[in-house]
Amino acid sequence: MEESQDKISRARAELGTAQINLLEAYLSKIREGYQTLKKREGQSVLDGLDDLVKSMEGQRSTEKFPRMNSAFDREKAIKIRKEAGFSLKELAKELEFPLHRYVQLQGYENGRNKPGNPPKGMVSKPYIEWLKQHGYNPFGL
């Protein structure tokens, strides 16, 4: 029984060391990558790290997803979609998105994701353009 406890203790110590090594590898990778980022992207990394440190210190952010672009107002986007008479799936169809892209729109509206500024990609670009055509231009593009 004592031998089993020793093995468990050693394994836990090795695991702790491996986790520290993994953390150091992540930090090194972040440091290397940060140096090649544009100013806005670098700020996003710093904001994310700041949020992480605050959460480790027990501080809670008031936003559900604070690191994401705050210019996009999901409630305003939902209101515009509903006023235009579309369900989320109908809007995805209107924008000619494959059905699986509906999930990305859903993420924008529930606050899990936010379109980038400037919008890039197969979903965010046409979605923001559609919102602009309906009177909402979150990024002033």
C-alpha cells in the first residue's frame, strides 16, 4: 500500500513539473508570436492575458466575453434581424450560407462570438454588410 502511495506521489510531482513546463512553452510561444502581431492584434492578446490574470486573482469581468470586439452590439443586431422579419435560420438562408454556417451567426447573436473589425471570412463580411444595409454599421465601415 505504501509503495502505491509513493508511486502516486511521484506521478503527481511529475505531472506538476510537466504542467509548469507546458505553461512555460505556452508563454514562450505567446511572446514569440506577439512580436509579429499588428498593434490591434497585440492589444487583443494583452487584453486576453489581462482578463486571465484578473480571473486568477478572483476578479470578475462584467462582460461575458470581454476580450472580444466591443463595437458589435448583439442586441441591436438581433433587433434589426427581427424587424426585417427573419429568424436566424432564415437570415442564414437569405445570405446564402450553408446550414452549418448558421451556427456562427448564432454565436454572434448569443454573445459567444463577435465579428472581427474589419470583418473577414465567409460569414462575418456578408453579415455585417447585411446589417449595414439595414441601418446598423457597428464598425463605421
